Amino acid sequence: MGEISIPPSPVRRDVVANRQEVESWVRQHLSGLYLEEPEEAHGSSSFFGGQDIADKALETLDITGYASKRSRVAPEALRGATRLSPYIRHGLLTLPEVWQAVKGGSYEDLKSFRNELLWQDYSRHLYNFLGRNSQEPIRYELSQIDTAMEIVEVLAYDEDMECLRRCNEELRESGWLVNQTRMWMASHHSIREGQPFDIGEDEFFRHLLDGSRAANRLGWQWVAGTLTGRPYGFSRSQVTRQAPQWCNECALRSRCPIDTMPDSPEYVVRRESASLRIQEDLGPKAEIKDGPDADCVWLTAELLSLRQSALVQNPNLPAVFVFDRALLGQLRLSFKRLVFLAETLFAIGAERTLELHVGDPTEVLSGRRIAATWTPVPGWKKRQKNLNITELHPWPWLCVSKGVISLGSFSAWSKAAVFADGRRHNFR
Ligand SMILES: Cc1cc2nc3c(=O)[nH]c(=O)nc-3n(C[C@H](O)[C@H](O)[C@H](O)COP(=O)(O)OP(=O)(O)OC[C@H]3O[C@@H](n4cnc5c(N)ncnc54)[C@H](O)[C@@H]3O)c2cc1C
């Protein structure tokens, strides 16, 4: 079967103090399944996984100044981004929890921050509907493709450019970037260099601790213009505003290769907005029990909160997590992503019985009666068809739709979406 079961160790409450142990665990058990050579592999320089750490980040969250500082890049001390994304991506913090917990700041700060939470939810709705088709241009495509152009298999940029060199370094060392530098890198790659966005998107996905097909694809498509028919252009002016010292320190400051905006490509409509007016399948609204009691709770990287109802309602059942060998072999995620995941899992193992496996989830879970949460990603939807799920819990959407809804644009969607209890979302 090629599947191994691993005792869930090192089980630690204090993952921060045990980074080295977690790293050696990942080296031992997930050998050959990550991107880097073992001697170059390291955990994130600035994030640790685990429910306690996610909760602390939320408790101490203060969004004062968020609206004006969200895009600030350097110096780091002036950044307004909250850095919650790795915890939100892995469902340690759900969007409704973050929406409720946010404090500090003016009405403008609150509105700006909650609007971003809506973007995250929108990306999940779009991915729920499009699934793997989201790798194709969503609404617009280039009217002409330069077939003679050489395709580079990495993020395209000149290493002498201090701005993009620093962004790349942060991506690789910490596994996180502020939204602004994600836009710079994505724009440089796909607009100025004219490279296909999916190559850059895959490279982000391998390194970002918050890397999700939902938000990452939406971000790349938004920048590349395939969502709106307008690209995001990147030039020196953004660096001068958001990271002025990087420009001053750049070897190319007197002959900046991005002094002016890149030419905008031309687009044609690929998919009419009307075809994105749909009746969404959002999974069950309440828990569904079907058959005998479950004997385990199946966890995936989409939802690792200790507060999820499948775990809370089954305190004595083991939680089961399967590192999908075939999938990881194909994705080749950066080691730091796997360390973050392992830290998060060990923190669960410190609270309750946890089984860890490396193998094929459907084989590992075959013959078991499973409690699980309905999950809006194609991999989960496909696998659950072959499993005996006797207890199904609802996904923690921030917003839901009533009847037919348009996913054609964020503003159309966010105007029509409501909270699960039917209330209209209000930024206050
Ligand atoms: C090219 C590109 C790729 C991206 N890839 C990802 C990705 O893989 N995963 C991911 O979660 N986000 C992605 N984003 C969105 C955004 O850049 C990150 O969510 C944000 O930078 C995370 O930092 P933060 O937690 O400090 O965000 P904050 O600014 O503090 O925002 C709070 C939360 O709102 C959500 N959010 C903020 N901005 C966006 C946005 N534009 N789209 C969707 N959600 C948002 C995130 O959950 C974030 O944690 C991408 C954006 C671009 C332009």
C-alpha cells in the first residue's frame, strides 16, 4: 500500500522552542516530498504554526492605521498588514471569527480590513465553483499570444533590482509577503516580462505559508488582467512610495529598468459574466448524521482549528491527518510550508489523540466511519466520494448566497452576499 503511520511526535505545546525537532521530524518522515535539498531546507524565518499562536495573533490584533498602512512595504516596522493569513488559510482562524474579533482603528480601518476578509471569502466561493478550471483565465484572455517568446520556468526578474530581489528573498526565507509586493512580483512576471501567470502562481504556491489555490489564483488573475480585463502595472513609483529606501540602495537607481509603466496588453472576453451567475453548492447548513457513530475525525490542511465542530462534538475520537504522498510528490511544496503544517498538527496532538499517516487518504481512511467538515476544494470533494462519512459538518463560510448569485466580479458578489444568518454584512 506504500502508506506509513507515524506516531504523532514530537508532541509539544511550545512549538516555538522546538523548531529544530519539528524540522528533523519533517526531514525524516517527509523526505523526498519537499522542494529544497535537505541541507538547504529550513522553517519559516518569521512564522510558527499552532492554534495557540494563531489565537495569540488574533487576541493582540489591533488594526489602527490599517487603511493607510496596509500597502506599506519597508521599513518593516511601518507595515500595517496583520500577518494573519497563514492561520486563516489553514482554518486555525475562521473568517467569521476574525470578522467578529477585529478591534482598534477607525471606521476606515475596519471597513478596509473587513473588505479584505470578504475578498478571501470571495476567492473561496469562486474556487468552490470553478475548481481546477480556475487555472484558466477566468473572464478575459490576451488577444494575442507571442508564441515565439521564451518561457522561463521561474519568476522572471533581474536580480540587480533591489526591490524584486528583496521580495524574492522574503518569499523564500519567510514564506510570506505583503499584498503590495505580491502584486509587484506578479505584475513584473506576467505584464512586463509577458510570462504566463500560472508559472509564477505555482512558484508562489510552493513558498507561501498561506498559499491556497483559491486566493493565489485570484490574486494572479487580478494582476494579470484576466479577471477584470485590466492589468495591474508595476513601476518605480510604487517602490518609491511604499519602500523608498530600497530604491535608494539599488545598484540600478540611476538606470531603473522599471522607471515607467509597462505597456498594457489587450484582452478579449473569454467568459461572459452571465455564465458566472450561478446557484452555489455551499455544502450542508447544519450537521448531517448518516449511519452509525463515527470512529475518527478526518482533518485536512483547509481546516485545522481545534474549535471546529467535528472535533468539539467528538472529544474522544482520534483526529486523523494524512500527508498525501502522491499529491505532495507532485506539488513539491517548500519545506517551510510542511514545517508550519507539522507544527500545527503537533499542537493538535498535544490536546487530543492524533494519528498521522503518509500515504493515500482514501486508502488510509478506508473502512473507517468518519466525521468530517464539508470543504470547498476539489481534492476534498473527490476523495470524500470514496469514504464512509457518517457525520458531516458545515464549512465556516463568512458569507452565503441566497438563490442565484453572480461570481463575475467581487463588487457584484459582495453586494449580494449575506451572512449565514441572513443578515447583510455591515463594516461597523
Ligand atoms: C499575486 C497574489 C497572490 C496572492 N496569494 C494569496 C494566497 O495564496 N493566499 C492568501 O490568503 N492570500 C493571497 N493573496 C492575497 C493577499 O495578498 C494576502 O491574503 C495578504 O497579503 C496576507 O497578509 P495579511 O494576513 O497581513 O493580510 P491583511 O491585509 O492583514 O488582511 C487580512 C486577511 O484578509 C485576507 N486578504 C487580504 N487581502 C486579500 C486579497 N487581496 N485577496 C484575498 N484575501 C485577502 C487574508 O485572509 C488576510 O489574512 C494574494 C494576492 C496577490 C496579489
